[in-house]
Amino acid sequence: MNKNWLNSIRENISKWIMNRSIRTYELISSERGDVPGWVLVVLMTTGLVTGIWTLAAPRINGILRNSLDSMNGIR
């Protein structure tokens, strides 16, 4: 009786896992995505980061240089 109960639980778990896998596959395969949209988002983000970095780089270098120079005076 114990083995039948255990086999029943195993079968139910296997069916549940299979059912979840099929549902997950159906959801994933129904999503086509928007590749041109993602390419545009990546290019725009890259442009923004490059522009902001170009403007902020001298100030960031100055802040870092001042911090390191003040640390040298602590010795």
C-alpha cells in the first residue's frame, strides 16, 4: 500500500511538471518580441551614456584627482 501511494504521488508530480513545462513553452513561443524596438532602445541608451560621459568626464576626473591628492596629505 505504501508503494502505491508513493507511485501515485510521483505520477501526480510528473504530470504537474509536464503541464507547467507545456504552459511555459506556449507562453514563450507566443511572444515574438520587438527586435527593432530593442535595437532602438540600446542605441539611444548608448548615445545618452556617451553624451553624459563626455560632458561629465572632466569633472569626474577633477573630483577623483582632488580626492586622491587629499589622501596623500593624510600620511
